[in-house]
Amino acid sequence: MQTQFSQNYSDELSKNETNNVVHEIILLIMKWKKFIFVILTLILAISMVVSLILPNWYKATASILPPKQQDFLSSFSSTSVLRSLNGLQKFGLMNQNVGVYNYLAILKSRTAMELVIQRFNLIKVYETQDSSLEETLKELRENVNFEVQDDDYITIEVLDKNKNRAAEMANYFVEILNTMSIELATKEATSNRDFIEKRLVENKTALYDAEENLKIFQEKNGTLILPDEASASLKSIADLYGMKSKKELEVAVLMKTLSSDNETLKLLTLEIEEIDKKISSLPDVGLKGFRLYRDVIIQQKINEYLVPMFEQAKISAQKDMPILLVLDKAKPAEKKSKPQRSLIVLMSLLGGFVVLLSGIMTYEFLFNATALSQLKKE
């Protein structure tokens, strides 16, 4: 009961103190009202003049949609083994258009900025001190904005004192992006083509060596492994190797979350040991024949993937066509974007009033303190 009474009393005192402060501020305003009125009128006049002097800035916006297929490898995604990875599909990695961020990098690059500066003579337009390219670059970056929207399209916003130039600059950024994208894509495709061609040559050599080794083995041992026969006679061996790989993968995954004494891990380890025993009991000739035939099959499968990829890479390296879809071409703005003159005047008045009131309160405090000090001396 006593505690509640003390709390209520404390709240009442705090409320009274707040009321007293508000009352004192109102009294000060009434006392200095003429001075405050004159100063605020002066601030109003100055802020209005300044806001009228400030030049108008206009915003132009262009929007583009990058292609969904970013490179030639995307054409294989529908049949790629990556499609079977549920983890990628679960997190949306197969459909994410990550290429849009590459386009942002191009737009923000120094090369793109310098091309715009040269095209529109921005050193002169911005009246850059000492004709500094660095200062012009800095100012241009402050006047442009590139954003990726929710639907994976990119907006290019440009601010300029001339509304026609703002629109032309935004559209020129689109032109630069398209040109640079084609150049970079062509270089990348050429590099891919050269790499795949080199890998294809290596594959053909490896395939030839594997076929020769299998031929020599068959001639030496007087056996002939035909595709149909191999699929039947070597199926059991292939199944053993496949099962061992599967079990080893399961162990590797489970060891990340389970302790080594877990019953499931122990069981899988025993299964792998049993498979190893069966593999070790296989005849050497049969096992060697399987390995040689397996090498041939692997190289043939690699060749089946490399040949169409190489052909697609050659086509991609020869492409020279626009790859961006312009959703909205930038047009001259009908209304200015800034300055917001009414906001400038309002904020100037508010800021001026706060500073003025703080100054008056400080003056009153010092004046009263000095007067009280003199009375004590007397």
C-alpha cells in the first residue's frame, strides 16, 4: 500500500513538472513573440527566395527485362542432372535469374559512366571544377539509380536539370548495357567454345586409348566383350561398385549429423565391408575387363555431352543480336522531381523556430542566473 502511494505521488510530481515546463515555454514565446515573429518572417522570406533560386531537376526512368536464358549452358538445363537435385529446386536456384545482377554491375561500371559523360559532355554540363573526370563521375553516380524490381526487371533512373537530356541519358544507358552485354557474352562464349574444344580433343584421345586398351586385353585373353554381352556378364560387377558408392555417400552424409557409434552408421559400415569382400573375390581377368569396358563407356558418355555443347558454343560465339527487352523507354518528365519548395520552406521555419527557442531559453537562463548572483552579492 505504501509502495503504491509512493508511486502515485511520484507520477503526480512528474506530471506537474511537465506542465510547469510547458507553461514556462508558452510564457517565453508570449514574451518574445514580436522578436520570434520578425525572425521567422525573415527565415520565411529567405527560404522562399532560396527555394525559387534552386534549379528544377527532372527524373527519367527506363525499364528493361534481361533474358531468362543467360548463356548457352542454360539450354541443357532441362536434361541436366542438376534438374534431379531436389535441394536446388527447393530453394529456387534453378529458376533464379541471377544474371540481372551482372547487368547492374555493367551499369555501375566506370566504363559505362565514362561513355555517358563523353556522350553528353557532362564535365561541361556539371561545370566540374578543374574539369575533373573523377568529380564528374562522382556527381553522375549521385544522379543515377539502378534497381532490380520484384519481377526481375531493372529500372534505370536519371536525374538532370534538363528533362530531355535526362530521358536521353536513361535510354543511352540501355544502349550501353545492350552493347557491353553482347561483347561480354561473345567473349565468354568464345572462351567456352575454346575450352570445350580442348576438352573434346582430350576426350577423343582418352576414348581412343580406352578402346585400344580394351582391344589389346581382348586379343591377349582371347575374349570378346560386346555391348550386349557386357551388359549381361558385367552387370553384377557394376551393381557392386554402384552399391558401394551409394553406401559410401550415405555414410558421408550421416557422419555430418550422427556420432560414430550410431547403429545406422555401424550397419552401413558393415555393408560396405561385405561389398569389398565380394569385389576382392572377383576374378582378376573379369574385373580388369570390366574396368577397361567401363572406361570406354565413360568416355563415350562424356563425348555424347561434349559434342552438342561444342556445337552450341560455336553458335553462341557467333551471335550478335540485342539481348535486352525494353519494357519502358524513358520519356521527358512532365513535372519536376525536385526541389520540393514547400517542404524546404516548412523545414526551414520549423528548424528556425527550434533554434530560436533554444537560444531564447539559453539567454533567459543566463540572464536569470546573472541577476540572482548579483542579488546574493548585495
